Amino acid sequence: MGNAMTTTAGRLTDAELKAQERAAKRAERERQRRIARDEAAERRRSAKAGFANVNNPRRSTLMTVLCAIFAVYCLFPFVYLAINATKTQADFTSTFGLGFGKSFALWDNIVTVFSYQDGIFGRWLVNTLLYVVVGAGGATLLAIMGGYALAKFRFPGRKAVFAVIIGSISVPGIALAVPQFLLFAKLGLTNTPWAMIIPSLISPFGLYLMWIFSEQAVPTELLEAARVDGASEFRTFWTISLPLLAPGIVTTALFTIVATWNNYFLPLIMLKDADWYPLTIGLNQWKDQASTAGGQAIQNLVITGSLITIIPLVIAFLCLQKYWQSGLAAGAVKE
């Protein structure tokens, strides 16, 4: 009798479990249908509002067309350089700008660029690398240390320093070129590499960027814990803060490198000796060569040299893109 009652109870338990399983399946199907209805309603609301939900994106033909136009606008100069760098001087003047010439002379143009005028293009390239490594590298280092100190230390005059930095950012660099020239002329530093390196060491925007990034990326509690453990300020900065600042450092470095690499007006007024020219001034001198008496037109070499000049910047941006993007996003979200 007892065994029969146990068997009956067991059968009831199995039936209840199966009923619960069926109910769970029905609830799951209902949940999936509800999610689908909510997503469809969100798409309709986004379509009416004119934008897409980040978590539920949709295609936009207008945005695709606008992005395509912007991409063509940005890539057009590079395509022009790449095509015309394959032409001889005769093909450059006799063929369509976006069409290839009768012969493919890219390698010959590259060899001629580095051998023309006793290889002075190589000297200009070395000069540019010198100005970038010392000037832009020093500017990045000073921006890192200054921005970190302003973000993590409290001292008298901190607000005044902030006002000076903001004021420096608002002043265009070209407005300071003439006063800098007069100052360097008094010091006897014009027509020397120092006339390019010293002004490049100051980057108000880089300092401001590292200030903001240090404020967000380095938790104060982490620094306090390191100090409690007996770590010095230098060790705390080098082992704890510096790895956290990597995206901001890369972003600042890219800005200073591009600014120094493309600097034109400052070396134009500071340098007279062609042996100290950067690439920007040297290529412009080649471009203007045809307008001088007895000058030879070498637009094919100017185009090829310009292509060679931008390749290092393109490689740097492609390799450091992820750090650059995260560095630009610093401070965009308030936590």
C-alpha cells in the first residue's frame, strides 16, 4: 500500500515538472516576442526622430553618402600624389592630372629625388626628423609632466596657470612667429637648429590635453595607496601613472609631431641656410625653381618628394589609431 502511494506521488511530481517546463518555454517565447516588438517600436521611434539608437543601429543612406563624399575629399590629394609620382616631367605637363603617363617612372623619380642637388633631400629629411624627435618629443615630455602635475597636485597659482594655458591656446602660432624671430635674432640663434627646436618644445594644447586626461585616467585613490606603501612620487608616476596615460601620450605626440612636421612659416623666417631646411621649405624651394631665371621645372620630383614626406605620418596614424581615438575621447563622458 505504501509503495503504491509513493509511485502515485512520483507520477504527480513528474507531471508537475513537465507542466513547469512547458510554462517556462511559453514564457521564453513570449519574452522573445516582446523583445522583437520593443525593437521594432524603437526603430520606428528612431526613424521619426532622425537618428539611430546606438544599441540598435540602422542604416542611413544619407549618412553613407555624406561619409563617402568626405572620404573622397580627404583621399583625393593622396590619390593625386600617388598617380603623378609615377610620371616623368614630360608626362606630368602633357597628361591629365588623374591619369597615368606613358611610362611608369615611380622608382626613377624616387632615386632622382634622393640624388638631385647632391642628395639634399636626404639632408632635409634628416633635419625634419631631428626637429620632430627633439622638438616634438620634448614638447610631449613637458606636456606629460606638466599636465600630470597640474591634475594631481594642488599648489598656489594653479588657477592662474590654467588661465595662461587657455590664453595660449587661443593665440595662433603664426602671430608669435615675428616676436620669436626678433627674440632669437637678439640671441644670435637664427639660422640654427635651435630656432626650430626651442619654439617646438612648447605645446599649450598638448599640456591642456594631458591635464584633462590625467584628471580622468589616473585615480587619486591609486596614487594615495602607492604613497602609503612608501613609493616615491617618481616611482608612482613611472610605474603606475605612465601606463594609464598611454592613450593621452600617443594623442599628444601625434599632434606635436604633425605640427612640427608640417611647420612652414617658422622655418621660413628663421632659416636661410638650405642645409638646415625642413622638408616643407625644401620642397617649396624646388617648386619655385622653375620661376627663377634659368631654373628647371621639376614638378615630378616635387610631387614624389611630397608623397615620400607624408608616408611616415600616414604610417604613424595607422599604427597608433586606437590610442589616438581613445585619447581624443578623454573627458567626453562624465562619470
